[in-house]
Amino acid sequence: MTLAEIAKLVGAQESSGAGSLRRVSAAGNAGADAIVFAQDDAALRTAVGSAAGAILAKKSDAAIEDARILWVKDPKYAFAVCARALQQDDGEPLRHATAVVHATAKLGERVRLGAHVVIEAHAELGDDCSIGSCATICRGATLGNRVVVQPGSVLGATGFGYVRNAETGEYLLFPQQGGLVVEDDVEIGANTTIDRGALGETRIGKGTKIDNQVHIAHNCRIGKNVVIAAQVGISGSCTVGDGVVMAGQVGLGDHVTIGPGVILGGASGVFPNKTLEGPGQMFMGVPAEPLKDYLKNVAKVRRLK
């Protein structure tokens, strides 16, 4: 892409620059074919001193002029947009020879399946999905368009739902015959597991990003553009609103409701049947409470030592 094409892509002021831009790079090893970004004035000076062919930067008071600079609102985001646009085909076949796809499964256009992927009966995958090696899409699961599943993940497995016989102590599996729906543009990390619904469905909203080693139990409803970091555990029948952020090792008991825009700090825990609300509000601790209250309680405990 030319500098002018990159400018149009990221919404920067038009540029007449020539040259061929083929990749994104850090400033330290950038060449004339590379795009770099600068989040502050110091980084911008470093970028200007590099051999980069294009520099994405945010307008500042610094008197720095360079024909390679494209002024944007958010350089880091614009950099990611460029990276996606310049992503090249690695030459791997769309379907690895060891992938197993059931005859009743339905795959959209340009679906990529890695080594030893298993797509079970009646599963449906939309266009441009990418399923990493050794991942399993279980029976009847539905994935939208552009869903990315990293290696080792299992989507749509039987949920952990048992009914106990009070007289004998025996546990009997409650029917786990519901479905799993993963909407468009969801990305799921390595070794993450998402269970199907029991009688209803488990649903992951559009644009949600899930890290490695996360578990989401049956009948959960995760909203749109939610971010879930590594080792989060979400018990059955939880509802997570749009735009929620969960840091690493957060745990939710069953039937918890997290309102839109809530932020849960690392290793926080929410007890069963509780509701947390407040867009942009951060909660910490076990049980999770507003950050201001959490810090006050931590200070009180420390004074007791």
C-alpha cells in the first residue's frame, strides 16, 4: 500500500507520499517498507529518526514535521488497523489434512482449519473463521463470521450440571441439550472452554475477546465487546453486559449479573446471585466491591498489623 492509501485507511490527512508499505514494525528495526506508531513526543522523535516509511502519530505541541507522519486520533489503534490490512497469506492450506469435519457440519467461505481440528455433527461456521490446531467445535455449535479460535479450545461441550439424589447421594447429569452461539468477530484464546446450554443456549456477543484458559459454563450470556483476560471462571447462568472488562483470574458464582461497562479487577470474586452495576466503575476483592471501598478496607487491615 502507498502512504496515500494508508492515510485513507486510518482517516488521516491525505498524503502524496509514494513507496510501497508492506508491514508494520517497531521503530528499532523498521525499514522503508514499514509502518510504525508513536504514542507520545519521545516516541515520535525516535520514529522520525528511524528508516520507517510511514509514522502514525497523534498531533501534539511538539514542532515535528516529516512527510512520513500521518496524524491520527489513536496511533496504536490505527497501527492495528494497518496490521490487519497488510496481513499476508502464509500459504497454509485452508483445511489441514488431519482436520475432521462431520458430513452434517456446515462451513462458510474461506474457513481455515488447523491440524487435528474436529468439527462435530451439525456445527455451523460462518465465513472467514480460523480454528487453531487441536480445537474442537462440538455438536450443534454455531459460530458467526470472522470468529478466531486459538489452539486447544473446546466450544460447546457438555455443561457441569448435576442433580443430587438426597437419599442415595448419587449425582445424575441434568440434560445438557442446549446450544452454543458465538457471534461475529469473537476471538477465543488457547485452551479456553465454553459449554453449551442445558436447555437453552450459551451465547457470546459480537466482538468479544476472550483470553487463554478461560472457562464459561452453561447458559451464560456474554454481551458485545466484552474483554475477558486469562484464567477467568464464569459459573452457570451468568449474564455479562456489553463492554464489561474482566481482568485475570476473576471468578463469578452462578446466576451473577454484571452490568454493562463494569470493570472487574484481577482475582476479584462475585458471590452467587449477586448483581454489580455501574458503567466505568471498577470493583475489586472477594467479595467484589467498589474500588474506593476496597482500598479503604485494605488500609484498615494493614493498620491492624
